[in-house]
Amino acid sequence: MKTTTLIYSAVFFLVIMGLFAWGNAARGKSAAQGIFGSDAPKSVLLAPEVFYDFGTISMRNGLVSKDFTITNPTDQDITLKTLITSCMCTKAFIVKEDGSLKGPFGMPGMSYVPPANELIKAGASLTVRALYDPNAHGPAGVGRIDRFIGLADANGGTLEFEIKANVTP
């Protein structure tokens, strides 16, 4: 009787572990794949800097931001259709030439994310501001964070920015 119970328990345990492994594999993209995934078509838009590490930041000091510049190196105008973030703690804004902000753009599925519909003229540049709130996750949100800001142009091309930080209380 004990041998049968042991065999059934082992099989049950292996089935459960297999289901967990299968679920994790099917859950989605890893952090290294960003928002759109590694197989997403790349945009012709260029950014001299796509990664920024804030280093250690304190929840006490509040919001931190980083401006990323995007350039259209082509001889045709390109429309920025979508601007999204990987988490609700991160917002993105388009900084207009007069300093005003268009947005916020956030995480799809968690709130309404308006279309960006911003024209980047041939040879021109545009600034995207990433805004991270270290208090968004409450006291459990301390430690290393890795967030993404993604944009898609009207041609289906994508460009992603990554921000990191070590959040302390």
C-alpha cells in the first residue's frame, strides 16, 4: 500500500511541476524581451540612448524622470502611433517643442492609453519623457526594478527604452 501511495504522490508532484513550468513558459515575454518582444520589427527611428539606470533612488524623494531623444533620419515624415509602458508605475509623455507635455501614456489593459499620433518630420527629433514613481507599489516595491517604454510607428516598427533603478525606502 505504501509503495502505490508513494508512486501516485510522485506522479502527482511531477504533473503539478510540469503544469507550473508550462504556465511560466506560456505567460509571456521575459524582461529581456521588453514590451514588444525580441522578434518585433525595429523602427527606422533612431535614439542615441535607449537605456538608463537611475542607480539607487529613495521612495522618500518621489518621482524620477529621464528624457529620451528620438530622431527621424529618413527623408519621409513618420507618425508615432503608439506609446506604452510596461507597468502602471511608469508613465511616458511626449515633450512638445514649446515644453508642454502630451500624455500621459501608460500600461495597456490597466487604463485607457490614448493613441500618440505624433508626426516626426524628416530629419527632426522628438523627446519622450519616462516618469517612474517608486511609491506606486507601496512598501513591497523596494529593490531592483526594470521597466520599459515602447513606441510603435505607423509602419509597424518598434523602438524600446529601458529604465532601471534600485528602490530604497
